[in-house]
Amino acid sequence: MHTPALLTAVALTDAVGERRSQNHPGTHTEYPNWQVPLADANGVPVLLDDMFDHPRLNRLLEAVRTARQS
């Protein structure tokens, strides 16, 4: 992760370990398009207000910080 970029982007689904597809193209009868709540790898819903308390996100942020310092 050696880059001069000042911005690092991570999808919220990856940050908490969501396994389901978010915003999957289709109709509302085939898949709950745009209605899938964010959840972690265990299927436990993750609220945006609680995002920075999530252990997976904190590990990811620490890895990004470490990589940027080297």
C-alpha cells in the first residue's frame, strides 16, 4: 500500500465484513434491492453510529495508518 495518494477509500461492507451483496441490480421482487441493511460477517446489523466501535474496521484503520507511516 505504498502510494502518494492522500485519500484511501474502503467500502463499508468490506470494513465490517458484510457477506451479502449490497445494491444488487434486480427488482424488488427478486432481491431486496437497496434495502439490505449493513451487517457484519455474522449477520449482526451494524449501525452507522456504531461503525467506529467495530473491531474489524478498527483493525483496517490501524493497518492503513501503519502503511501510510512506512
